[in-house]
Amino acid sequence: MKLLEGKTALITGASKGIGRKIAEKFAEHGANVAFTYL
């Protein structure tokens, strides 16, 4: 079982840099990821 399986994360500024890496890691750990570029 993945750590964030069944969880949803909304990440702003995820098109580059640290926001992008955070979104990738959350997805790797099973989270449903929604992201925006602000």
C-alpha cells in the first residue's frame, strides 16, 4: 500500500521547479494530484 493512496492533493505552481517535484512525488506515493500554474 502506498503512503498517500486514496488521498487528493491540490498543488499550485506545479509547472516547474519545486512544485513540479512535489507533484511528482505525491503521485509516486499514490495520491490523486490536481495542479495549477499560478
